[in-house]
Amino acid sequence: MGSNGWYGLLGYHFATITTDETLNASSYGNEDITGYQVGIGQRIDKFKYELSYSDFEDISLSSTGGGTNSITADADAITFRLSIGF
């Protein structure tokens, strides 16, 4: 993008949430989620820095078996990276 080493970042995420939790009479399954990533960065000589945001679908797991427990989560992330190359 433009000059001075600026660049944009776009991405697509696919992840499988795998659970190993097993309670006395119930257990949880796995769930596939997707998300996107946007960011901006700049490279100057040997240095590079980048700021990005990732937004995933909400995670919702329900137990099977004896209980009616459920787990919900909102998995989002803000990332800052700094790199030095030689």
C-alpha cells in the first residue's frame, strides 16, 4: 500500500475445537469454527511491525449424556508483532 513499506493483511481462519473433558455422566463434542483476520504493518530496513485483529465465530458446546451443561466462548484476538531480520 503506498510507499514507505506499508502493507495490509487479510486472512481466513479455520479451526477445530477439540475437547477432552469427560464428566461423571456426560461429555462434550468438538466444533469447527471459522474466522477472519485484518491487519496493517510496515517494513523499514531490517525491522517489521504488524498489528492485526482476528474474529472467530462464537463457540457453543453442549454436554451429552447425564447432564445439561453448556459452554460458550467468544474467541477474538488482537496481535502485535515485531520482527528484526539480519
